[in-house]
Amino acid sequence: MKRNIFKSTLISALAATLLLSGCASGGETKQASGNKKVSLEGVPEQFAKGDQLKIKVIRKIGGDDHTAQFLAGAKEEGEALGVKVDVFTANGDTAKFHDAINQALDQNYDGFIISHGDDDATVNDVKKIVEKGKFAVAFDSNPNLANVEGVTLTSQDDEALATLALDQLVKETGGKANIAYLWVDGFPPMVRRNKVYQDVLAKNPGLKEVERFGVAAADTSVQTQNAVAAMLNKYPKGKLDAIFATWDAFAIGAARALKEAGREEVKIYGIDVSNADLQEIQRKGSAWKYTAAVDPKLIGAVDMRLLAKKLAGEDTPKTYDLEASLVSQKNLQDSKDPVNMVNLAKITPGWGESTAFEEDWIKTLKKHYKK
């Protein structure tokens, strides 16, 4: 990971490169080159025999920094194990998403990571993967995937994410506020976050939802910015107190609208984080007060480790939740140095770090293929 202050541009460029190359089937599988001085003793045969394994990562949503980092995390972790990794994002297009899975089934991949497959068709697609003797890990996808034999369904702890953000909203408003709700239905993580939101409203009758908006698209942040700008015209100062944004693509759009309108007295409580988000939260006067998140790059890496264990014939859980953290504007702004996704761990303990599923043989592979 590059050590300049903010690398969102780099990540976006990387994602674009990945996406342009992600659909190629790739011809013959070649042997991965590694350091012959590092013994592969104890490494499962599937990884030690020399034939390079091929993994496809297919994500339904896209167009945001979270997607770019998730893809980068999966690709970097896979390549660190000597695996060839191709990625694809459908940018919210359901037909393209399912087409990508079915096309990849005929392209000799050994395993799949499926992200944000929310519908029943995804379950059928993954069943086809398993029936072909392939392996799959799914992130933030249809909960019924946990019932497909051999599949692991991973997710952020969405209940904790929503609770962390909303607890701060309730605390800072005293439980009395007019709020706008930025949320989109149809995605399992959003359903889980919405349940917490509805529970919080029920317990705090002083919180009034006055508006809501949400769309998942390649230009979600732009559409959200326009929608929030329109809301601000309807609710002058004193009539809108806070925004709860269940996705950082929503929050960044809302932050831009509030800044342009000179309405940063309206505070944002969000979910998810990226370099671009951190830059905005640290900006003096920014409305974005808190965001609850799991490192998206780490999610991609952990999913890849799980898939590697499946390829090695090892046991894996049916489900796995990644622990959430709360990032506060005050902590960021109090930092002596600008905070990015690399050094966020200095003010958020445990951020970006996890040894989950990192077996000794995985560590050996990383040493063998270390560049």
C-alpha cells in the first residue's frame, strides 16, 4: 500500500485496471514463481504442486471506493499466495452480475468470491459453482447462501455498525431531532442496518424521520448529493438536524451537498470508510461527525483466506462476521498527522488487522511469494 497521504485516486485507478482485465479468461494456467529458498513443506498439495490456481471475484455493486478497496484486498491477498485473481464489478446491474458468474463457470476458475449477490438467483448461481466441484465464499449476500453446502457467507457486523453510529446520533441530539435517512432496500446488509434503525426510532420517539433517499448505482454519491440538496431547500435551518447514512457513498454525497449549501450545522452519522471519506471527515467544518466501519480491504483479504482454506480441503465456518469499529471526527482532527487508511490503526485500535484464518501454511506461502 502506497504511503502518501490520500491514495483514493490510486485505488480508483487500480480498480479501473482490475475491472478492465477482470473479464478475461486468461488462457493456460501457468506455474506461479516464488522464492525457491523458502520451503513449501507443510503447505497443502493444492498450493504446493506448482500449478497456479485461478480465482474470480465478482461484485454486484460498484462505483465507490469501498468496492475498489475490497477488490484490491482480495487481489493482493490472493497474489501473495501465488494465486491468479481476476475481478469484476457489475456496478449495480443485476443482469451483468449473473452473466459474469455464469460466464466464469466456463472459464476454468478454481474458486469464487461473490459480493452483494442479494437475490435468489445468486443462490442458484452459487449452487452451480458447488455442483461443478468449485469453491465459493460470499460477502454481504443472500443469507440463504449459508445453507449451501461448503459455502461460507461473510459479512460486516451490520447490527454493530448501525448501533455504533446511531448511539452517537442519539447521544449528541439528546434523542430529539429531525433526521434524513439515506438507505436502499434489497441488500442483506441494508436490511440488517434498517432493523436497528427502526428499533432506535421506536425507543426514541423524539427522533423524527422527515425525509429518506437511497439508490444503488454507479453514481450513487452524485444522485445522493442532488437529492440532499433538494431536501435542504425543503427544510431550512432548524428544520433538519442530522442525517443517518447507511453507506459511505450516501454520506460523501450528503457531505458535498451540505458544504455547497452552507448547511453544515446538519450532522452526518455514517457507515463505512475510505481514504476519500477520511479526508472529508478531517476537513475543518465538515458535517460528517462519526462513521462506523470495517476495513474493506481487510474484508477482501479475509474472504480470500477462507477460500484458500476451502481449496486446501480444510474446514471453514458457514458464516463469519468481521468486527466493527467507530471512527470519530474529533479523534481524526486531533491527530498530529493527517489520517488515512494506512495509519488509521494508530487512533483506532485493531483497525485493518486480523489474523483470522491466516494458517501457518498461508504465512509460508506469503514468504515464498514475497516480492
